[in-house]
Amino acid sequence: MLSKFLRPGDRIELQMVEHKRLNEDSQRVFVSEIHEILSEDQMEIVMPMEKTKLILLPVDMEYDLTIYGQHGLFQCFARVIDRYKSNNVYILVVELTTNLRKHQRREYYRYSCALDMCSRELEENEIKAIELKEPFLLTPGLPIKRSVIVDISGGGLRFVSEQKYEPDSLIYCSYSLLNNNQKKHYEIVGKVLTVTELSNRRGTFEHRVQYVDLDKDVREGIIRFIFEEERKNRKKERYNDK
């Protein structure tokens, strides 16, 4: 079952199950990846790390696993049954205590970053086309404002800018991401969910944005970028830890 849906390198999030929560660590979500599929109910997971510090999850503790597989998002409960070091990689062995199931949650993993972005508020005709779900072209040549994306996911992004957009407004966002060593340009429409002025930088505003009618291929491209960047970061952490 596991080998049919999952593969080494798939991102995985672990959180202690509700009835086992004993301390502040129980509220945290640990991020790692699958190292190897051992059998249809056991797999090796790379020991989670924060910066260069290993997080030694205890043996015999049960966790809620969310797995970002190639064929979708999956969830199960699993118990840590062993941990060891293999070829300079620290490993957790987990055994599933429930069946693997397709996860229907709408949240996406958010990747912290610092990416240049340009944005502007949509024109009335553009907004009307979106509301009517009609095909339309963004009006070229309009003034845009520069901003910085501070985290990004498959569902939206968070950015800071000296330009303040109002909650519920629709904005045009333009930025580039690196996929397979090739820069790809993205032009998307987002809905502003929240706006907050930064306490330490007056006149600078943080915006949380949700994508609007995002094409499936575009979303997958964004998620692929996040996975690749996280893998690069994890390799750097392992190298620095040697």
C-alpha cells in the first residue's frame, strides 16, 4: 500500500496525536521526508531538524502524519518503533497504526523565503470578469508596486509592501520561481485576506493573500518549487552538521 502511493523524498509532517500530548513539543509540527519504504506498513523517515539541531522524537510515541505524495496529500497515524544512524543520516522507523488515506484538507505547507514581487489592484473590468468566471486578459502597462514575498504555499502567499491593499480586494501578483534550474514567471490573481502594519517598520504592511481560480499546473509548479528548495536546504543542513 505504501509503495503504491509514496516514495522516498516525499515531504512529511508529524504531530503528536491528541491523547498523547504531554508538553510544548506536542503542539509542534515537525517537517521531514521519507527516506525509504520498508514494507507495506513501515517506513524510514529522516530525523526532523531545526536549523542544524536534530529533533530526537521518542520511540513508542504515536504521531499524526501528513504526507505530500506525488499523487496527492495523505494522512495516517504511526508509531515510532526505532531510531538509528545510517550512512550519516539519522533515521526514524515508523509503523502505521491506521490505514493510509487521502487527505482532504485545504491547507498547504508554507515555505519561508524572500522573493521579489510586483503587484497592483485589479481594474473594475478585470474584477467583473473574475466574478462572472469569464476568460480575460490582464490590462498591460499599468503601474505596479514592488514588494517582497516572505512565505509562499500552494494556496497563497504572504508579502510585505509599502503599498497597503484593503482586505477582500483582488490584486495582480507577478513573480518568478526557479524550477529545475530554470526561472519561470508567474502572473496570478489573489484575494487579500488580512493586512497588518509592521510594528517595527511603520508604513510597511504585511498582506496575507489567497490565490483565486489558480490553474492546477501553476499550483503544482509552485509546490514543486517549494519541495525543491526545502530539499536543497535540508542537504545544506546535513552537510554543515558533519
